[in-house]
Amino acid sequence: MRYLLLSIILFFPALMKAQDSTLIKRVPQDTSRLIMNSDVMYNRPFLIIGKSPIAIGGYLEANTQYMGTDGVTDGFSFQFRRFTLFFSSTISKRIKFLSELEFEEGTKEINLEFAAMDLELHPFLNFRGGVIMNPIGAFNQNHDGPRWDFIDRPLSATTILPSTLSNVGFGVHGKYFAHNLSLAYELYLTNGFDANIIDNTDNRTSLAAGKSNPEKFEESNSGLPMTTGKVALKHRKYGEIGLSAMLGVYNKWKLDGVVIDKQRSVSAYAFDFSTTIANQTTITGEIAVVEVDLPSGSAPQYGAQQWGCFVDLVQPLYKGSVLNFEKSKINACFRFEYADYNVGTFTETSGAIGDDILTIVPGFSFRPSGQTVLRLNYRYHWQHDLLLNPPALTSGLQFGFSTYF
Amino acid sequence: MKNKSLVIITFLFLLFTAIACEKILPPAPADEDVLAGTIPGLTAQQEKEHLIGDAAFAKIFTAAEGLGPIFVQNSCSNCHVGNGKGHPSTVVTRYAHVNGSKVDYLLSKGGPQLQQKSIDGYLAESLPSEVNVFTKRLAPAIMGLGYIAALHDQSILANADSLDLNGDGISGRPNYVGPTSFFIAQDIHIAINGHYIGRFGKKAEKVMIQDQVVFALKQDIGITSDFDMEDLYNYELGVYAGDNIADPEASASFVNSLVFYMRTLKAPPRRNESDADVMAGEKVFTQIGCASCHVSTFTTSESDIAALSNQTFHPYSDFLLHDMGVSLDDKYPEGSANSNEWRTPPLWGIGLAEASQGGLFLLHDGRATSFETVIALHGGEAASRRAAFLALSEAEKAQLIKFLKSL
């Protein structure tokens, strides 16, 4: 499997070179309709090879950084964050198939992020089944590197909500249009999290730690399905807002038919928004809350409640020709993000529990074309430990790029 | 046009880098403000060993690696945060059934220590119904332990005066304890009837650092090691099996790394030593007799780590047991130590406690949140010193406390 994938990667640059020949054609993107977060997956730059029914696409992301914490630095590092391949095919007019494979940090982690079939019964009622993206928050649905002006993914989307999160399951989704408005909904049943969310080397409640169970393609740890639902509303002028929720059970409460514990719930809620002011400045953000029913004794090390948020501001500074890239853009950008991994107070002292992080990221991005971005970020973190001791300070510079091909 | 945009890019890039680079990395806190770092004079190889131990100390155990099945915390550094004193939320609880002079540690019911957490699919321990006394213990700082471990028993015995022959009201006594199965006596140890002087732990019940490490791995984290192969289990379940991870869950070299780490952590640094108030405070400390128990200076014996040989250090402890009176009597006797007896805790590093504890939590269970309260709770042998403290002028009290904060 690994070798097959590797050979595809090696073969790919050859294909890319041939891109302007007649063999490979870019699939025109449908820009007539309102594209919502739930649609982005199908609205990526795809290539078609000859008469093949399969369109192929992907992106890669790499960067270098120089970061340090409290005066200690590990020096420079070069990071190959991820390489993602997607394949899509239209099986018949109303049946589509899409898959997405992600290679993180070289080939250290290979994840099947998405592999699902879509069957359109009616624009407002589609069936989707396979390995699907749980529609919790907007970032999870719309996470392709080249779309973002920052090198790191938002903390609230990776460490509070576990982007990218996908599971085996099925459900329905649909869209409804009226004038300048569109309304989308999604509702799926999938496999859920396991008890690693409260037993992991992050030493804190972490949905991300509970998503990587190697058996997740076979079974749900709790034996119960997890429900994920989202509704989103988009106005052509004002932007998009979304509300989503994910509800499941994470523990092994039953062993060989014998009940050994109560069912312990895990739930996540998210609110996302994106808007463009004066046709210029884009503001994108998300707020996420996670709640976990803990067994006695897990608190306070593991939190029963977490929350986080991020707001990205992207301000175009210049549009036009730069170094002969005719349609390039230079943006100034700023991210504010916060994550509280453990909301509450210590019963023993009534003092507040720490374990939180606040980050600001000013930066610039240069987009020589619509599909490629070069980014320069400066990050600064203030991070408290569980006991709310004086915060550890981390900062540094990052430079990197991300591009579709 | 082309040139213009090039200029814009270059300008932005330079501006940005200039702003960012001016203070690109946050500064390191001053050496004297942190509870980390090695003793002076280690070899490069020893420094490297220390770092391996540092990682072991911070290691977070998961169920897949043998955590539990029942446990108190999943990592040494959860309790000994930043090598400093712990927080009331991570205290350990020990229990017993006491009937007159008979103490039953309820070993057949999971005693003496409570493991209130469990891995997924396993039942956590709760206090057996017979329990009528229990004690809570706050994690101590672990700085400078190598110096204490390198003391000759003679240096500890020099301050012992169990019959108070010198009439100063202080009758410190060493705690002689039976050695662990892996104990190998060194030149520094003086045995009496096969028993050795304990110097670690709140009741001085551990002879060597390793004794506490092996105990902590098992009783606090549920990790078996080459030195203790039997896993914990919940007696209530009636199933005498631990987790399904092969034992030992930690190797001898893992244990040795932890021991080496703690032997080579430097002594806590002092701050404002030459401040006039601090110096006056130290005088008061000696004058009113705090130093009868919190002895300032010791010198180590020969050690296999050259940097620890013949070193003078200032722990402010005598490593002896003292009767501390009723307020601090937790009704929980341990080994030969009575329930009102405690080992004098070293005071070095106490001025930095607040920055690692997320507050100030003093005494064996963290009940005191100020130095004044601590001293007010000193009774028993220390009662006369408490009275002397209360008789001090406000200025002298303030100096004394300023001195404590400089430690």
C-alpha cells in the first residue's frame, strides 16, 4: 500500500510537467453558485488525464521555522507538513465519488481523510456514505492549506476540535437556494471517539488523541454511533455562518455484553463565520466547545469542559503584477486565537484551573496565483500550565508555502 | 510597475523581519528564579544522562504502556510540577484502621495508598469501609536531593538528641527503617540491627532516592519495574490481576535514569542574599531557634559522582523526626514514626514554591497558605519557637519572612 502511494507521488511531478499539454486538462470550477464550506471539497482545482473518468488534485505544504520557549530554542527546522491527494469521479450524473489521502510529515502518517460516495436524490436530499468528514466547525470541512494565509492550523480547530476528523459512516446532506441566500444542512452517523481522549500523552482532555484508534474503520469503541450535524446559512453579500454539533459516547461501557460502566458522553459544539468587509477585508472565525463526562478521579488533570476560538483577519495590500505574476496578491494578516483546555476551578483550593494558551500571529502572505501561497508568520504564545503558574512564552518566525497542483 | 512591486515586497519583508527579530525569542528567566538545572561540575556524559532522566521524569504514562490499572497520577511531573512542591489537587491519600495502639494498613484491601483513578474499563479504588484514619500528603520539591543522599549518617546523627540531653527543648531522632530488597549499603550508612537511617519522605521512611522512585512508580502511577514486579489491582473486584501489560513495565535503566536525574538536580538557588533585611531575617531565624531543626549547613561525604563529593550545602533541615504537636498530628503513624512526628522539611527553594505551585501551599498536606500560618501551626517541640516568633516585633517578623522568601 505504502509503495503504491509512493509511486503515485513520484509519478506526479511528471504529470504536472505535462500539465499544459492536451493530455491533462484543468476541470473548470463552478463559480456561478454560492460555494459554502460544505461544498469546498468538490470545488478544488482538479485535473483530468486524457479521457479518464477520474479527476485528480492535491496540495502540499512545507515551511521553515525558528521558534523558542523561555529563551530555549531548538534552532531552525524545516517541516514538510503534509501532502494531500484527492481523486474524484462522476459515476453518473447524480452519483459522485471523492477520496482524499493525506501524508503528514513525510510518510510518517498516512490517513484516509475522505472516501465517500454521494448520491443525489434531490438537491435538498443527498445520501453520503463511506469515510466522511464530520462536519464539526468550518475548518474541518475547509482545511486545504492553500486556502489559508497562516502556516499553522488554528489551535481551536486542531486541539479543541480534532481537525481533520473523519470517520466511517453515512448520512444525508442538502442545500436550498433562494435569491442571495443558501441554506445547507448535513447529518451523519459515524463511528466515534475512544477513551484515549482522557488517557494520552498530551496529558489533557483531547479529542484529537481519541480519533486515531486504528480500529476506527471497523468499530466504534463504545459500540454506539456518533451523531454529527451542521446547518449553515450563506448570504452572497454578508457571508456565511454555521452551527454544528457532535454527540457520542467514548468509553467501553459494555464488555462481552456485561455493563461495566455508565455510558460516558462526549459532545462538541461549534459556531463558525466568515465575511468580507467592503469587498476587501476577510474575517474568518470559529468558536468551539467540548464537553466530556469524566469518570471520577480524572479531574482536574483532565478537563470536563474545553473551549477555544480563533479570528483571522486578512487585508489585501496590493493586487496586480509582481515579478511577472499578473494576478498576484499581497495580504497582511493577523490571527488571534485562544484555547482553554480545562475550564473550571480546583475543588481543593477554589483557584482557577489553568492549561490555556493565547496566541497572536501577525504576518504577510503573497499569492502569486490563486492556487499558491507563500507565507511569513510571526507567532507569539502565552501558555499557562494546569496550576496557572506564570505563563511560558514562546515565539518565533515561520516561513512557508502551500500550493495546489 | 515591476520594480515598484519588487520594492514593496522587499520593504515589507525587511520591515517585518526587523520588527520580529528585535525580540524574536522570549528571554530566558534568570537562573536563580527556576527550579531546574544541574549541579556544577558534571561531565558532559553526566549532563546527557541528566537529560535522559529529565525526560523520564516528565514521561506521561498511558494505559498502553502499563499505567494503572489503578493509579493516582500518570506522571512524576504532574505532582512534582516544575521540580517544585505540589498542589493540593494532586495530594496522595494513605489510609488505615487504627484501634488504640494497633494499626492495620488494610494491605489485603488495597492499603495503604488510595489509587482513585483507573484506566478505561477498570474500577477505581475507593476507601474501604473499615478506614477510620487517613492522611493527605503534598508532593515535596525534589531539588538538591543528590547532596542529601551523599550525606554520611554521622552528619545526621550529629544533630540527633532524642532525649534532649542539651535541654533546648528539641529532641530530634533518626528514623531507623528496614531496607528494601534492592538496598546495597554504602560507606555512608551505619546500621543498627539491620535497620538504616531514613532521610527521604515526610516521615524519613526512605533510605535512598531509589526507594522512593520504585515506590512512586508503583503506588502513584501503577508502573511495575525490575525492582517491584507486582502490579496494583483493585481488591474489590476479587480479580487478582492488574492490567494486561507484561511486567516489568519500566526497566531498571528507566529507574536508574530517574534516580540520576534527581541526584544531579542542583540545589535551589538563593535570591537577594545580601539584602539587609534578608540578612537581619536570617539572624532572627537563628536567634529564636528555628535553626535548631532547620539546620543551615552540611557537608557531603565521598560520592561516586565527583561533583557531589565533599560539598557544603544549605538545606535548612536536620532530616530528623520531631514531635510537632496536636495541630499537625494526622493520627496516622507510619513505620516507627508516630502520627505527630514529621521530618524537618528542607526550606531551600521555599521562596520559589509559589511560582511552581500556582499559589503557596505549605506543610505536609498543603493546608497553610502563608508563612505566618505555618509558624502558628508549629507546636510540640517547636512550641517555644512559635512563641518566640509571636513575640517578635512586626519589623522582625517581616525580616524573617523576607529571609524565608530568599531561600
